[in-house]
Amino acid sequence: MRDQGLLLVLALFFSLAAGLVGCIALMRRMLLAGDVISHLALPGLGLAFAFKVNPLMGGAATLFLGTFLVWQLQKKTGLATEAAIGVVFAAALAIGAAVTPREDLAQSLFGQLERISPAGFLLGLAAVLFVIVSIFLLRDQLSLSIFSTDLAAATGVRIARLDLYFLLLFSLTVLVGLRFMGALLASALIIVPSATARQLTNKLSRFFLLAVVAGLLSVTAGFLLNALVFKLSTAGPMIAILSAVLFSLSLLGRAR
């Protein structure tokens, strides 16, 4: 019971960070890239299961390696972020499917509500807080680069370095979500709540607030429904479904 409580608290903090990252990603026109980035962890998860080591360590290794490769491709070839991510994604997905043991494939893709140690909880919480604080500190540079990269560069913002920082924060957010969402759904709380919020407001402050609220509601309701009704091995699918339901409701609200 205590483990489920710790996972729920970590998931709530994760949804807070994911909402902020998702809003920035949407404004940078790279929201769908989040779905691809989460799959970069799959080869590491598969190798970790095969060699009986901590899956999150394996997932972190290939996730951050893939993120760095994406940044290098974008920097040296001039490819758009989406194109660079797509190139790395194709290789990562193929390798992950090849090396992941069949019996562990479902856990890699959808996560699992496993036991969590106090140390694991604290590490996850520290990672989430680091993302939130970093977004706060970089908010002016990120906002300026979204408005105009030329103007941002003229004011001294190093665009390439800022792109790397944001991709790493994106990946760190995904990494925290791997525990209970899996590689397939870890990006759901980055993509869907921000898209939901965008349907409901044009004001920047409300945009961030509504994205965070949508994520918190999805996580809370998803964990409760899974624990009381469906009792699956992971709450990830329920969280993603409820996020989609909220998005559908936002479309109805906008239509009115």
C-alpha cells in the first residue's frame, strides 16, 4: 500500500513537470516528437531485462544517448527536430524490438506498478523537481527562442545549447514516466494535457495552468480507477485513456 502511495505521489509530480514541458514543446512545434523520444528508451530497457539489471538504468542510457544523437544530427545537418528524431527513432525501435525478451516486452511498452524503494522515489522526485526548476530558470530564453530564434541569438542566447538543454529536460521527464507508463505511453502526459489546454485558452498563464490540471486529473483518476475497478498491472493505459477523454471534452467545450 505504501508503494502504491509513493508511486501515486511521484506520478502527480511527474504530471506537473510533463505539463510544463508539453506546453513548451507545443509552442516549439515539437509536441509529437515526445512520442518518438520515449521510444528511444526501448533498446536500453530490453538490454536491461536481458542482462537482469535495473530497467530504468538501461532505459536512461539509450534515452540520453539517443537524445544527444538527435541534437548532433539537428546541429550538423540542419534537419528539423522532428526529422532528426525520426531517424534515430527508427533504429531505436528496431533494436529495442530485437533485444527485448518476449516475456518482458509488455512491461517495457506499458510499464508496471512494481515496488518502489524510498531511494527510487527520492531520485524520481529529485529528477522531476530539477525539470520544473530548470524550465522556470530557462523560461525567458525559451520564450524568446520560440518568438524568434534570430532575436534570441542577437541577445546572446546560444540556440544550439538551449535546444540540447530542452531535449535533455524532455528526456528526463520521459524517464521518470517510464516506471508506470512504459516506453509506449510515457509521452502521453506530455502530449495530451498540453493539447487539451490549448483548446481551452489563448492566454499563456492559463495555458500552463490548464495543462498541469489536466495531467493531475488524469493521473489521480487513472490510479483510482485502476486500483478500485480494473486492477491492471499498470495504471498507464487508464491514465492515457482519461487524458484522451479530457481532450475530447475540451473539443466539445470549444465547439460551443
